[in-house]
Amino acid sequence: MVGHMLRFIKDDKGIMGLTLSQIGLIIATGILIAAVFSLIFLNDWQRNAELKNIATSFSFMVEGMDTRFFENTTTFRFPDKEYYYNVSVSTEYIVVSAKGFLDNDLSAKERFLVRPWPQSNDSPWIGATGLHNFLKNNFGNSGNISDPIKNVDAVKVYLSIELEGVSTSLASNPLYIFTNKIVYINKAYVYYDNDGNGVWDEDDEKQDFIFLYQ
């Protein structure tokens, strides 16, 4: 009996071998887990960078329209991705969001340096052409350079109220963009006949707006 116990005490190779195997398994598992999380982090980082690039590209296009000295329209098409993403806009920001690898939320938010006017199907007009037709029908002049607004104060107040209403509404409920449809970025001018001579000249005022619509 004593002999068996002595042999058991002396035979520690099996115990040491088992311990080393366990340590090796723990190390391998740790490396595998680290690799998986590194891959997840890398994928989410790359996706977030793509969302940021989309937001930046769109805001750059909007801000570029602010330098146009005449009415003009350009278009923006959102890129196709292997994952689904959302785009929402207000008069202050564009937000591009998507789900990460583990269903976590990813988003990129870009502030506009200019103040665009997003429009939905509920808007009383769409774009520069719609605005000029609306002004002609409701205020007597279209606001084109060849037909400047005579009722200056009324039109200014109306446009100010409309834009502030849109801004307030979209601050809490931004306009969602269909990423599979083209976005039109439209620069519009409203010319005013401040001196009442029936024509617009350099002494008269003008307002510019950037409309966003699909």
C-alpha cells in the first residue's frame, strides 16, 4: 500500500503534462478570441469609415452648390453596399447609419456648412421651378430675375416662416432618403424689386436657397 502511494507521488509527469496542455489550450483559445474580436473591430471600423465617407461626400456636394451664382441642379447617387444603410437629413446635418457585425449601431454624422432646405412630397412646391410657379400664383411675381418680387416683405416673411417650420420639424424628425434613388441638389434664387421700378438691378436684394429632393 505504501509502495503504491510512493509511486503515485513520484509520477508527476502526467499531472505536469496535463497542466501544460491546459495552458496551451487556454493560450490558443485566447488567441482565437482576440483574432475574432480584432476581425469584428476591423470590419466595423471599415464600415464606419465608409459611412463617414458617404456623409462627407454628400455634404461636400451640397456645400459646393452654395458657390453657384445662378440657378443650377446637380445630382447625387448613394453608392451600393453589401449591407443596408440609412440616410437622413435635416437643415443642419446628414446622418448615415448601419448595423455592425454584432448588430451594434454604427453611424456617421456630418454638419452642413450651409443650410439646405430638404423637401418631401408634402412640400408646397418642389425645387426652383416649383417655387417660382408658387410665388407667381400666390404673390403675383415669380421671383425670377426677369420678374422680381414686388411684394417684398410678404414673400420674405412667408419664406422665413416656411424654412423655420421645416428646420424645426426636421430637427426632431429628419427626412429619410431613399438610397436607391437619385437626390437632386437644386440652387434657387429669388429676386426682389426693392425700389419698385419693375426690374432687378444690383441695388435690389436677392435670396438663395439650396433644395434637396428626390
